[in-house]
Amino acid sequence: MSVVTRALPLYRRSVTDLLPHSHAALVRSSSRLRRQSRALVSSQPRRRDVATRATVNVESNMPPLSTRIQETDAPCIVQMQKMLAGKEDVISLAQGIVHWQPPEVALEAAAKSITDPRVSKYGTDDGLPELREAIKEKLARENELTDVEVIVTSGANQAFMNVVLTLMDNGGRAVLFAPYYFNHLMALQMTGHDITIADCDEHMMPDLEKLRPILAKGDVRMVVICTPCNPTGVVTPKSKLVEAAALCKEYGVWLVVDNTYEYFVYDGKEHGTVGGDNVLNVFSFSKAYGMMGWRGGFIAFPT
């Protein structure tokens, strides 16, 4: 994987060449997207009635499932796949699947690594040291993040779950901006935390003016921003990320930024990254490198 990380500048060009299309059409339809997103999220995640759960378990004479898992929404991607089943001439925008293979240098390195004795042994909990050092070089060079440590994870979703388990306590609240990445919601539901869905502004970016009164209530532990946003593709500028980090710090709250789509920027926009002693950044190898099935990601956190 360290070889893959060092190949990043070369592969970054490949991503740009493969996806040259503008997302101006998405921006033009932002009002419609906002209306639809509010209708979809229904302001707050659903909660199943406890009595209904108990009745189901009694009638079936089966041991009950946990309340947490029963209150976790089903993945919307599965629902979309069912809707598309058997239909022709349909372009699915329901899942972040890239259509290129990993760089040749990564494939060669992976093939050679099979015979490396370290592969069959327990590794360090935070990832291979040489991979972590290569990631730190990348973060300093491309993201201007220097005072950070790195933990390698099995994909960005595991990275986010690790963040939730590390930062959140019982009774704590997390804030997501609608429309949000559904796996962020599911991770918080599965761990039994309270969730507030906050609005985006007219540009489909996090509305920080509406965030302040939410933070002022005093029970928020974590605010989540995804940039470029999944599902809208909207890029939150670095200046707004800096403002969000400062606002969260004012109230003693963590800011978690998901940078999975950091290279998927168009129309002259740039992906910006914010650091700080209350900021954690999540990254993924899946999209830019075409490594969805490899399950590689990492967390950059303050030292």
C-alpha cells in the first residue's frame, strides 16, 4: 500500500482525465434537491415503537434483536438496486462505484506482498509503519496537515465507526447536514446515539448560522461534514471548514470531516482540508485508486 500512496500524483491525473464532466447541472437543480432531501430525511431519523418490537419478538417466540439494530435504517443503496432490477437504459447514481482498475504499480505490489511473511502475522494496530509514514507525507504535501497522527483502517466506513466509538458517549448527540451520507447515519444509529439533522444553505453547504443554536444546547459531541459531499458532490471551501472548526471548538465539540471524494472536484474548485486539536479527518483509498474491494482507509487525528 505504501507504493500506492507514493503513486498518488500520477494517478490523480488519471482520475481527472476519466471524469471530465461538469456538475453544473447539479448546482442548477440545487433547489429541487434541497426540497427532496428534506422530504426524504423527514427532519429526523425514524424510531420504531418499542411496543411494536416487543410484540414482534413475543409472537415469533424468538430472542429479540437489539434496539440499536432495529432502529438502524436499511441501506438506501439496496433499495435503489431493487428499484433498478430488470430495467434497461438506466444510469444509476445510487452508489460511488468507479470504473477503473487500481494503478498497475499497486497491482504488482499487491501480488508480490502475498509472499511477504508479515502478511500472515499480526500487524500493528495502527497500520504498517511504512504505510503510515507515506500517508503522512501525502497529508503534508497535498492537505497541509502536519501535526497529525494516522491510523489505517479497513475502509473509510470502519474509520468513521472507529471515530464514533472513540468520541461519543451515551447521551451524546451528533449533527449531520442533510442530505447526508447514509452510512454516517447508520453508524450513529447502530451505536445508539442521538442525531440531529441540520440544514444546508442555499448553496447546499453546511449552514453554520443554524448550527450555532444546536451547539448551544450543550449535548452535542460531534459534527460531521462530508466534502465533496456524498450524495450532492458539493465542495465545502476551506474557509467554511475553518469557520466550522472554530465554531465547534467554541462549544467544545469535535468536527469530523469525511474526505473520501477529495479528488472528485470540477469547474475550477479545490478540495480544502482543515486541521486543529478538535478536528479528525477521514480518508479512503477506494475511489481515486479504484480499490473499493480492497477496503483501505485512514484517520488523521491531532497529536
